[in-house]
Amino acid sequence: MTVAARRSTATDRWLSPAQERVWRAWMAVTLRLDHEMNRQLQEDSGLSIGDYHVLVALSGADGHRLQLTALAATIGWERSRLSHHLARMAARDLVERRPSTRDRRATDAVLTPDGLRAVRAAAPRHADLVRRLVFDVLDERDTDDLARALGKVYGQLIKHGSIREPPRG
């Protein structure tokens, strides 16, 4: 393929005006929502949004434990980021690392009693914030449409993304 042909193909792949409008709105919402959730969690519970993601994933897992690879896939993080974050959380007694119960070569992240108390204490106010910022402005049809659209996008992320599919469970 010639340079001119490659340039033409790349140009043809720009977003349409409608797609660009949606993409810019998506970025504005996700960046602002992440900021607001992180701020609320920090103020109300001393947790970061990253702490909360880890704690929620572990609190919903069988035995409140997941192999590190599965936890990373569940929350959409790379293993190295997760390892560093878990070290900080372990220092605060929110999680522990233990040998895996399923694979002797692997390590599990385990929710501690303090971690479980922290996520249970943070969840009601966090849910209230999400309800106020997201769902109070949407009617039932909007909610259904948004869920359907996000499901499609998530499917594409799993199919074409760089982080493996999280375990089903």
C-alpha cells in the first residue's frame, strides 16, 4: 500500500460529526464522574475510587478473594498497577495477599474484615451520589437504552481490548 493510500484510509476513519459529539460527551462525563466519585469517597470514607473498585470486586467474590490476574481483569487494570495499589491497601489493613486456594503458583487478594467494613460503610453514600448524578436525570427508557448501549461497548472492549475477559461468576 502506498503512503498516499495509507493516508487516505486513515482519513476515512475519522469520527463523523455525530460520533465526535458523542465521544466528547462521553469523555466529559467519564472524567467528571470519576472526579466526583473519587472526591466523595475520599471525603466520606477515606477511600479512593481505586480502593473502592478493589473492595467492591472482592466483596462480591466467592470467599471475598480473587486471584490477582482475575481481580485485575475484573476491574480493568494491569497487573503491575494492581500490585502497587494492593500494597498500599494492605498497609491500611483493607486487603491481604495469600497463596491461591486454586493454583499454588498464584496469589489471591483477600478482603480483610476492615476492608469489608470499609466498603459496607462507603457503599450507601456512594450509591446516593451515583443516583443523584446519573439516574435521577434518566427515565426508565433512558436507563434501559444506556444499559444496552454500554453493554455493546463493553462487549467490544472485551473482544478487542488489551485486558483479558474477567472471570464469570
